[in-house]
Amino acid sequence: MCMSFNTVLMGRLMSTGFLICGIGTFLQSSFGCRLAIIQGSGAFLVAVVTILDLKGPCPIVTPGNATQEELDSADEEWRNRMLEISGAMVLASFVQVVLGSVGCIGMLVHYAGPMTIAPAVALVGMKVVPISVVMCGDHWGIAAIS
């Protein structure tokens, strides 16, 4: 996300994500299908990783030695990335709601059984494994909790 220079911002982003996932779980278990099992933000992880890969590497900023222009450009970079990811998530969520409301998913389930869904989910999971290994190695305390 190009915000490695701002740890307060990273903490705020993580806590906002946890809060939104909690609100979504509460709404799903209260008004939805009444199961506390939902995909949460993990459903969009592959899309987020793909968007960030397309954007390329982050500009290198050292907070102690950076000029105000470099800090402003780095700040603008993560804001642009956040806007792109937010827009992609809103659009993907809207498509899921429309497909679920119309009943397309029920019709597709007749043609796609467990033997087609399981390999697709496994392939999506394999795309995320290298990223999760690196992140779990850097933050082993958070990885042990989850």
C-alpha cells in the first residue's frame, strides 16, 4: 500500500478493517442467513493483491531524510492505491449482491459441483501462499493469533 513510513496510518487501517468485518459478521448473523460464517475481507484478497501488483513498486521514502515533496508524493501514492482498491471492492460487492438477488448463483450451482469449485478455490489459495508466508514470517505474533 506504500504506507510503510506511517505506522499510525497502518494501525488505523487494520483496526478499521477489523471493525468492518465485525459489523458485517453481526449483520450477517442477525439479519442474513443467521450463520456467523461469512467470507469477510478475505474474499477480496486476491483482487487487492492483483491491483497492487499492477501498480508496481512503491517509491522509496526514508522519513528521517525525506523532503516534504517526497513525503507528499508517497502520501498521494497510497491514497490513490486505496481509492482504486475501494472502488474495485464496491463494484465486486455490487456484482455479488445483484447475482444473489437475481438467483443466478442458484442456477450455476446445478452446473458447478464440488469437483469444479474445490480446485478453483485451491488455485486462488495457492496465489496467496507466498504473500502469507512472508507476512507470517515478519509478524509471527499476529499469525499465531489468527
